[in-house]
Amino acid sequence: MHRSSRGFFARVFMPEWDSFFESSIESVFRAGGRLLDIGGGLRIDGTRGSRVNPRFRKKFSRYLTDPTVDYRVTDYTGKYSPDYVEDIHALSFPDASFDAVFCIAVLEHVYDPKRGIGEILRVLKPGGKALVYVPFVYRYHAHAQDYRDYYRFTCDGIAYLFRDQSSVKICPVRGIFETLLLFLPFGRRGLFPLLVRMLDEGLPVLRRISQKQTSGYFVMVVK
């Protein structure tokens, strides 16, 4: 389980999960090659996705014009103009055809996540990386017209699903109180997340609890 040794204020104002996620994205793009974003979860290109994350677009969209990077987006529908319309349960790409795969906030919406993970690993080259996000303690978030919300994932389940890979790093996302705050109507507003994060990060016992009672996990897998 990934936990950094950075100081208290560093962890509050730049949470560990943000640092882990951004450094993982950076390492993938810098390495270049064929990159597959299943579901467009990076949200760095508004022409190939339903939404854009302004911070990530500012930081990473420059790689879209890098000649060493071949970044492609898939989705299960052509509604959001992906490069490919694909079913994660049966991807059309050949074995070992991508240097890296992003799969962010997708697997909870997949009716057979084990099969989806198998497809991710199948199309990934040996030594390639997969950056995944899955929720654990998180609100129900199906979309009536587009997708269902089937599953949640513990750290033990994640370790088992990727058990045969060369390396698996798991990073908890949010502490226990910041996670619970998300269930309230005002949970994402103002200073509330920052204040409860100070509580989560300031007490060692809560930091330990938060490794297992958290809103989700970022996972970096090396095949």
C-alpha cells in the first residue's frame, strides 16, 4: 500500500492520491508509445470525451501533439466521439498492442470486471503499465441513460485481481472523514474537504484506518 512520508501540510494541500495519480500519468506520457484510455477517464481532450478536467488538460494535453505519443480513447458508445467504440469485455485490439492503458472510474460500471481486467492485460505489452481507478466507499452513481453502477473494490480484491503481474502499487484516495463527507450534499464545497483532510492526515490512527476505509484506490500495474 502506497503511503508517502511527506510532511503534514504537504499532504493536506497536495494529497497523496493526487501526487500519485499525476506522477503516474506523467511517467506514462514521458515514456511515449501507444496509449489507450478506456472510457476517456483522463479527461484531457474535449473532442474525445464527455467532460474535461481543466487542470489535467493544462498539464498533460501538450503530450497529445508529441510525436512519440499515440494516445487513443475508447468508449462503449460513439456518443462522446472516441477514437474507437469498444466493449471492454472483448476489445478488438491484438495481444500486446499497447505500451500503457488508462482505465479510470470504469470498472465499477462493468458487469464483469474480471473479464475487463483480463482484456486490459491482454492488450498490454510485457512491461507495460496500466493506471486504474476503482471506488470503494463511494456513493451510487449510475447514469440512467448510459450505464449502471455494479461494484466496489477493496484493496484485497484489487491485489487478487492483479496478483499475477510484475508490480502492483495501490494508493488510497481520501481519508475516512473526507470519504464520508462525499455523501453529504455540501461535501465537495468550500473549505469542508480541506478541513476534514486535516483531521484525516493529522492523526496517525486515522491515517492507518484510511488505508482500508477510503473512497477508492489508484492502482499502478506493471505487466
